[in-house]
Amino acid sequence: MTSKILFVDDDSNLLAAFQRNLRKQFTFDCAESGQQGLELLKTSGPYALLVVDMRMPVMDGIEFLEKAQDLAPEAVRMMLTGNADQQTAIDAVNRGQVFRFLNKPCPIEVLVAALETGLKHYELLRNERELLEGTLTGSVKVLSEVLGMVAPDALGRGERLRESMRKFAKFIGATPVWELEIASLLSSIGCASLPPRVLHKMSAGEDRTMPEERIVRRIPQVSHDLLVSIPRLAGVASIVLHQDKRFDGGGFPADKLSGESIPLGSRMLKILNARLNLEGDGIVKQRALETMRADAGAYDPKLLESCFACFPFFLVNLVSSKSQVFSLMVSELVVDQVVVSDITTPTGFVLIGAGNRLTPMVLQRLVNYDALGEVKQPVMVQETTAAT
């Protein structure tokens, strides 16, 4: 698709000149006011380049660019101005995020060169973003698959937390949602570093020795260290690091953060984790809320009430009573089915716990065990769903 330009200027003669001189070289629209420009952003975009007059009645160029941020966050911005004083420049850069200034009157050859440079800059930014997003998506996928291969129960828990976090974030208007979701999904990625016997004790709910407990308590730190070096995941890493931090400042890590200085995602994740634990123990609804309220200083009190308003009964559970259950052999299983009851070895060792989703790597793990005759069959699964 050809990259489009939007000119916003209250001088109709100037816009008419743009139409005459530029229409063969560029694809563009014109608006004679900031308000008209905002309407075009809503109805005729996306635009790669915004070229805006500084001095306009009702809404000046800087105000327009501020409002345009939500509608066209990736567009490159240029400003046409006959008043290039220092304060205008400072406001344009800081508030309007302007890429380049063009002085009025602007010779056509200068304008053409500037437009070409702006469009090239937009393409460069878009290509870098696509590359970065591809890297990020691939990294998250690999990490989640590795976690599913080594500790499928941890991945299953992460998936439940992600689904719950998505709804919780929407309920309270928390952003960016993608960051909160990834932090929830990979909050236990550090489990991949645990010895098998510790993973088994965690899955089975068995008591751990003091040395084992110290290892488990470091999961947020290990998870943080794995995530922090991945592009754009610094915020995710911080959420994961502080997921066990108490609202009163206690707990891990032993830093100075407390109250609302703790990342919002961490405060949300701590509540979701604790509630998931309580529901796993059969403590639900009002009793779970009362139990968490009684732990003074552990949770953000406003978020705690919001969580139980968002989920009045249970957190998201991938297993649904409304979906048909299938009894299948391992060779018949497919990716994205949800395990209804524990998949075990003939001796009772749990390979994949109930409630976990079959990812490609988790399914491959089952196939490998099945090749050695180490899966008790048939297994009970259902199609993917999410219920509250």
C-alpha cells in the first residue's frame, strides 16, 4: 500500500498549491483545520506522514499533533511554521514529537525533498518495528515452549494467569495489555532451571526441604534475568521480578519499593497468583476474598477489590464443563487441546497436569514418552475454551 501524507493547514490557497504541484508524486489528503484533520485520521488513514501548520485558529499544530498521537502513533510529523522561535521548537519537539521543521514560504523543491525524507524515515521505522515484533514474538514462543517441555504445569499455570490477566486488565483499564499478558505467561519461566525432583514436588504439592525452598523462592529473580535482555521486555522482566513483593514493601526482592511504586502488573499478578492458589485449595468466592483481606499489607487493597469484582466466582479455567470431553490415544491428540485429567505414566508419575493446554512441545514430550511405552492411555482432553 502506498504511504499517504496528511497536510493540515488553514490556508486553502496553500493546500490548493499542494494539490497542483504534488499530486503526481505523492498520495495525500488535505484538511483545513485541526478538527478536520482528526476526522481524516479516523476515517481515511493510516497516514505515514503528517505535515501540519503551526498557527491555526481553534486548534494549533502542536495541539493537533498531541491529539493525533492516539490516532496515528507511528506517523512521522513535520511542522510548517513562519514562527520558528525557540519556545515553539521546544514545544513542537517535546509535545508534538516533530521530526522536521519547514519554514513558510517553503520552496517546492525543499518541500519535496523533506517529504521524501519523511516517508523514507517512516518506512525505516516500520521495518525496524516489524523486525523487533517478530523477534519478540519468536522469543516469547520459544521460552513458553521450553517451559512447557521442562515444566508443563508451570506453563499451564502461566496460561491461566494470562487469560485472567487479560480480563483483569481490561476491567480496570490497565495498559499495555500485551506486556501484562506476557509477564503472566512467563512469570514462572525460571522453573526451567529447577531440578526435576523439585518440579515434581511443586506439581504434587509435596513438602520441600529448606534448600529446595530457597531455590523456589528465587524463581522471580531467575525469570527476570532470562527476560531482561530480550528487546522490549524490560518492563515484563520488572513485573516478573516483583510478583511476590508485598504492598507494604516486604517480601522479595528486598528493595525500597512499596505501595504504588511497585509495578502495577506485579501487584495484579500477586493477587491473581494468590487467588489461584486459594482456589486450588478449594477456597473460593467470599472466603478467598476474606482470607486475602486478612493478610494485611500483602496486596494492593483497591486492586484486590477490583479483582473479585471482575471475577465474582472463579479465575479463568481452561477446562470447561460446557465442552465435550474426548477419550483419546496419544497418537490422536492435537495441539491446543486442553487436558481434563492428569496424564501420567503407568506408575502414576504426572507428565502433564489437568488444565494444561497441549502446545507443540508439550505434545512432543508426550509422543516421546509414548514411544517408550510410558504414558497411561487413553487420556481425557477437550477443545480449547476459556470460562470464568
